[in-house]
Amino acid sequence: MKTDLRTDITVEDVCNGFVYNEFEGRGLFGLGGKLVIQPEYQRNYIYANGKDDVAVVDSLLHEYPLGLLYFVRIRHDDTEIAPEEYFTDQDTATYEVLDGQQRITSFGRFKTNKFPIIGNDGVPHYYSGLADDLKKRIDEAKLTIYICEGSESEIKAWFKTINISGKPLNDQEVANAIHSGPFVTKAKEEFSNSQNSHIQKWSAYIKGDVKRQDYLKTALEWVSKGNIDAYMSQHRYDDNISELKTYFTSVIDWASSVFMDVEAEMKGLPWGEYYESYHSNSYNPADVHQKLQELYSDYYVKKRSGVYEYILGGCTDTTLLEVRIFDDVTKKTVYNRQTSEAQASGKSNCPLCAMGNDNNKTRIYKQNEMDADHVTAWSNGGATDISNCTMLCKTHNRAKGNK
């Protein structure tokens, strides 16, 4: 890969023709239209938080270096020009930001009055309201830019390498870079756009940040059954995302039709897996609502997030709920009572062994050889308290649990 260093390009040069799309939350163009600020392999703009974006502007005002920027030069013909002629009218190439789009978008947004900085006087100041000397300090700040030329695979490999510092790319951001193309472009427009009107509904089921690609990752994970990279590779050059949108919508609509309630524990559950396993089953939403409320109000249910699969699966797998177990005091009290009664009657302190005819009929077990069990199963309404506790030998308790 070929690289050339330029140190004469200023903030004002880069911001010439700066365009920022508020709806998509992304910087589009700079350098008089020659520079694409956020190509599709780049992650979304995430500095718009009143902290990181302000820090970029503060660095310029204090004349601190912004660090290296990397641009990719894309030729459209075979014209050869010297590096010092890059970005001029003689240059027919266009450029993409390989690294530095967060910083460039931040100072571009500031120069176009998208956000203020707080001055020493505690008052917000937009670019248009700055003193002329401060404007000049920002505009004339020189940037250190490496211009890179190479094949797509070289550029993508270098992109991953230079993004290991700062705020690292997450897995989906890396996947977007590797599989950039029309499919990723349209997928990000739908699932990485914080202005999408459906985000509020989706947020009941999906955990994470839209801008950091968590919603897109979830949609891809559902439709690909966990094989995201393979799916993105297969559909890289598709000019539509119909399958992705249809499957995602089917999962969300199914979940919201089965569960009338919207609870915090629903967020981040594997709804795609639930859909695959249970969407062919019939559910009465009113009955589901009643059962959900019962389980949510049940003191003995420790894991509320497990309630959803428990209901979908027919209320049979209580391990999903992590039902509270008997405490040590209860177990010791019941063990002592059963043992005293067993010794007095000459039978085993395991009620089930005492009913048998083998050598364990009169065996007195130590407490560590026994387990606490519900007399009436929790799933049948039995409480986890001393009145519903019995101690069984481990063999019988396990046999009972396996039925």
C-alpha cells in the first residue's frame, strides 16, 4: 500500500463544502466535495455527546495536535500527479476518510453551528459567535494526514489495524467494514439510524446502542441464526434488505402479540431463538398476561428474565426461573425433626427409604447425605418454606427430580 504525508491541509480546507446529515447522524462530504467523510465501512458518528465533540474543539483552541488522519485516495483514471497536487483541480481522484471521521465530523459540526462549547465565562459559544482570533485559530490549524492508496483488502486490513486504539471498533462495526457494500448501506439506514420511528418499539426487546450497531447486529443474528459474517458475505452486493427486514419484523410482531406486557427483563433476550422454537405454537395473550403477572409477583422466582421462555415452553422447565431454595436453617431444622422421629420409630430418616424393603429401610443418613425437597412441587403451588420441606436421601431426591 502506498502512503504520502501531507501537513499543509487546514481545518478550513477540510470543512470546505462540509455536509452533515442530521437525520442519519453522519458527516457526508468535505474538501469541496472531494472527501467522503463517513464511507460505509466506517462506524456511525458517536462523538455527539457534548463531551467528545467539545474535546476536539478544545484541542484546536489550545493548539493541541489532533493526531494522525488517514485518507484513502480513489483514482478514477490513470492520471499521475505529485502528492502536493492532491485535492487541487488537477486531481481527478476522490478521497475517503479511513481514520479520523469522528474528529473531522466534530469540528465540521462545530463550524456549522451544530453545537456550542462552554467558555471560561460559563456561557455557551457557537462558532459564529467566537472572537475572530479564536475562529482563525481553529480554521488555520494544520492537520497531519496520510494519503493511502491500495487494494480493497489492503485498505480494510489497514483500517482494522489503525482502529485498535481510542474507542475500539466492536465486532459489528468491524463486520460492516469487511463486508461494506450496498447491503450494509441499506441495513445501516434501517437499523443504525437513531431517528428511525420504530426504535422506541424495538428498544423493548433489544439491548444496546443504535449508533454502535447493536440493533443491526441483533437483526443479523436473528435472520442468520448466529452466522452473521457468512450472511453478510453472502448478501454483500444485494441492493435490498427485504429478507432482513421481514424476518426482524416477524420476530418483533410475534413477541409483542404473545406478551401484552412490556417489562425491563424482556430487553436483550434471544427473541430470535424463541421465535424459531415457539412461533408455531398457539398462545392466548390474556392467559400469558395472567401467568406473567403471577410469576412476577412470586417471591420464590429469582430470575424474571427466565419467565418468558418458561411460559413459551409450557411452564415445565423450572430451572429457567431459579426458584429460591430452602435456606440452611430450614434444612437443619427439618433434618433434626425427621431424624428424631425416625430413630424413635426404627425407620430411615428418608421417608422414601422408610417405605422400601431394602437395607436402607432403617438407615439414618447424615445431613450432608440428604437434600431438601418440596413436598408439594413449586410448579404446583408449593411454597419454599418449612411447612413444605422434606429431607430426602440424594438418590431419591435425584430420582424424583428426573421424573
